[in-house]
Amino acid sequence: MKEIKNYALFTLMNIFCLLANAETFIVTADKLNVRSEASKTGDIIGTFQQGDAVTVEEISGDWATVDINGEKGYVSTQYLASSESGQKSKETKKKSTMDTIGEYVFGIAIILFFVATTIMVPIRKLRRKVHNFKTDVKDGGFSEATMSRLEDWVDESLKKHNR
């Protein structure tokens, strides 16, 4: 069981690393305000200058989420250009947003798979034990099957504690 938990944790960490899909953009405006919310009326919490490289965590509509001094901020995407092509069209922005959403959905599906797997393994073991118990009851009666299971449990407990 411990191996399954470690494997699931390792896999989840890899998924989150894959989902961290930050892109670098170049500021095209003379001065680009970083706002506290994705709105022109949001408080200004910082600025970027023309030519600055900005790491964009997510693009949603006309706003990009950025990190400025450890704080989450928002900048207008119309003043950002892709560092690769020098210009980023609206269609490409929408596509990258959809790609990001798809990656999150895929990541969530993988997480659910591993959570379900870690839940199902103990359930299958329990079902197998119940089946074996029922078989023993048919063969030798309830009290004999119960005593057999109790002896097995005591033996397993002793082995674990005497290591």
C-alpha cells in the first residue's frame, strides 16, 4: 500500500510539473501596468518597461496572469508579443488558452485515475478476503473460518512488530 501511495505522489508531482506551462513574452508598450485584477480599473501593483521579458502563467481573454515580486498580477495581452515570433495574434492566444484548459482537464483525469486506483486496490483485497472467508465458512463452518482468520491476523501482526 505504501508503494502505491509513493507511486501516486510521484506521478502527481510529474503531472503538476507538466501543467506548469508558463510562456515568456516581451513587453511592446513603453510602460505596461500590472494590475491587481483583470480589469482596467484594478489597482496598479507594478510596471514593466518596453522590451522586458515577462513570464505569463495563464492567458484568459484579453488578460494575462503574471508574477511580480511574488504577487499575482494581470496585464493586458495587447501589449505583449511572443518571445519566439515577436507578435502574437488573437487566434494564437485563444488556442493557447484552450491548450492550457485541455492540459488541466487531462491532468485532472490522470489524478482521478490514480486516486481511484489507490482506493480500488484495498477494496479488491478486502473483496478477496471476504470471498475466501465465505469459502472457508462453506467448507468448515463459521467458527472455524473465524478462528483461522484471527490466527492469520495475529501472525501478520507479530511479524510486523518483531522486525
